[in-house]
Amino acid sequence: RKAVRLAIDSQAYNDRGYDGQGFPTNSLMGPRSEWATESTVEADPDEARRILEEYMAETGWDGKMSTITAVGSEDRAFSIQALLNNVGFDIEVEVLPTITDMINRVFIDANYDMISWGMNIADAEPWVALNQKLSSKSAANPSGYSSPEVDTLLGQLRSTDDDAETQQILDEIQTIWTRDQPGVILSQQPELIGWSENVHGVVPTIASMMLFHQAFLTQ
């Protein structure tokens, strides 16, 4: 995991995967988040190559892995493939026809080496997505990552309504993420939902759904 992390440059990924129009970051909570955290890990292909060569010499592993992606996201997967192959991995890209196929492979079959997956963390309530993706008890944890430290922090995050404490907990989760590297953070994707100035009463939710039961128009 450490070699994978050090091999992947989020800016290079953004340049190919999003034509340079994305928001690359290495942090769990990106710089555009009100809960921004800071990653201390930067891409280092030479160190990634050294770690990988050492591991392959010790274990006899040939460096072969596959990464799965859905149709429409091939450029991002090919970017990851190129960055990893550059340091000595042998990565195959498997393109699945639909997101449903991705979900089946990840959550039903649990049959994959690597995936490109979104965490969809909402600033309004970061606990929801973090608990789904990082809790050892979550059925929606695609990596199977398990950390008693993170489980404890997630419990604290759920129970607090203090902004300073929320930031402190998220910073601690970032520190553990940096140490354990359960995944590689590649970008932050802002979300914008707009409506006309004469529309009122729309209720946003953290699931990116807008509730219209109290909506009304003015002239």
C-alpha cells in the first residue's frame, strides 16, 4: 500500500483523468472543505520503486495487480496504471460496463485488487460517509479496513456537536490514514446544486437530494 501511495501523483492523475480541471489533493478532507485536514505524504516514485523492489525480492511476488473501473472512467484508471507501472508494478485495467457491475464486484463478490471509488464526504455531517467507508463494522466499507483507533474516533465524531472537537477528531483520523494508507486520496470534487432566486423552501440533505415538500415560488 505504501508503494502504491508514493507512486501516485494526484496532479498527474488530475491532468489525465480530468483534463487538468479537477481539484487534486492528498488529504482526506480537501482544502475546499470547512474541515480541511493536511496529509504529510507526497508522491515519491523513487521511494515507491525502492519499497516495491524490496518487497518483491523478499516475497517473490511479480507485481501483477488489476484495477477495475466503469465505462466512462477509463482515462482515470489508465492514469493510475501508468503511474504504478512506472515504478515497477504490472497493472491491468479491467473496464466494467456499468456502475451496477462495479457494486456487485466490490460489495457482493468482494473480488478485486484495486478500485477507484468515491467517499462522498459531506461537510454538513462527515461522520456519515467516514463511518460507512472506514468503520470495521460497516457493510459499505469497500476495502475491509479495520482500525480500533478509527472506530473509537468515529464514535466520538458521531456524538460531538462542537466544531473544534470535530476538527480535532478529523485531524486524528487523517494522521492514522496517513500511517495506514487504506487508500489513496486523489481529488476533492465540490458539489453545486443551483436553483432560481424565486425558488424558496427547498431543503438540502447530506445525500445530495433536495426536498421540495416546503418549496414555493415568488414573483
